[in-house]
Amino acid sequence: MSEKALQGYQRLPETNMGQGWAQSGVELDDKFLRIEGHAVMERWETPFMHELARVSMLNGGAVLEVGFGMGISATGIQKYGPTRHLIIEFNQAVIDKEGKSFAAAHPSVEILAGDWKDVMGSIADNSLDGVLYDTYPMNKQEQHLHQFPFIQLARPKLRTGGVLTYCNLTSLGLLYSKYEKELGADKDKIWEAIWRETQVPNLLKAGWTADELAYHIFTVPQDAIEARGNCEYYSHATCLVPLLTKKR
């Protein structure tokens, strides 16, 4: 991975960006979203985000999306006709610039402004059929781990049979490079090791059971790779798609 590709991760602060992040202005156009100089999302992610959207809507029904960003995964979710589409977004400028108009155009959408830690309590247990989590780490310490406390809180919100998927490219991009150096170029071997060693132990601690955990590998289309160029946070040809199914 290039020096530029690592830049975004090196600039994560030790202290929590918290409410400062929530009120920060954004740089947003058709190609990228930046908040406080951090590359939060880029348009090349669209095929991958739409795969996560598909997984979150395997059951149809009511879905919770955490992190609106550029509205890429939200657009993907809407293609499957959710009966209820809750979106938690922390940054107010994102809501004002994109979220409000998206909700106005899609009657099933409800925007919940705030940190998911504060908002999740307002969502009833056993009320969701699917969940998609994709947020940005607020400090260096949570870079590889921030999804797991959410996944623990989200489990009781799902109905039996409900599914959850998540994205943490700011972590997995670095982990893939590390494991590639150790294991060689076999993507299946790399992802299996990453899943087994870095994801499964934390998912088990979050209250899920081994038989509820699965994943598949998504291959980034060539045109998306070409559009990506020298992305700051992800440079690989494949992505991890977790599939957690609440069985009991």
C-alpha cells in the first residue's frame, strides 16, 4: 500500500472527535465525502455498498442503516422496497445537505440524528429485519474495533432470522495488507485468516454464536478500481461482506 493510501489512518487522533465531528462542515461532491479532512467515503464504493445493501435486505421489511454518508447504500436499500428504513447519521451537515432531501423522496425513510450510542435505545427490540453498519472511526483506538459495540447493541433489535452486515474499510484495508505480507497473494486464505482471527473473536464477545456468523468475498469491478485511483483508505481488489443471522 502506498504512503498516500496510509495517510488517512495515520491522521486519526488519539482523542475522540465526538461532538466536534457531529457539527463539522463537510466537503461533498459526486466523487467523495470528507469531514475534517478525512476521506469518509468515495463514489467508487458504489458496487460494494450495493452488495451490503442487498445483504441487509435479504428479509425485506424494516432495515436500520447506520451512517448515511453519500447515500450510496441507502439508494441500494431503497431498490428492495423496505417497509421501514431507519438511518442514523451523526453529522448534521450530511443530514442537511443530503439526508433530508433523500428522506423527502423516499416515504419509508426516517432520519435519526445523533450518535448511534445515544439513538439505539429509541429503537424497539425485535423490530428489525436487517441492519447495515458503516461509520467512520472517531479515534485511533477504535479504528479496528468500533463496529463490535454496535453489533452487540443491535442484536436484540433484530427479529429472529434478522440479518446484519457491516463495513469497516478503514480497518480491513490495513489488515489485508498486513496479512498479504504474511500469507502471500491468495485472497481466500487472507480473508479466512482475517475473519477467523480479527472478526470472529470480537463477534462472539458481542453475544453472537459461531453458527450465526458467515461472510463472502466481493470482487470490486474493474471500472470501480479504475475510478478509485490512489484511494487514501483502500487499495485492494476484493472486500469482505459479513453476514450475521440471528438464529435465536
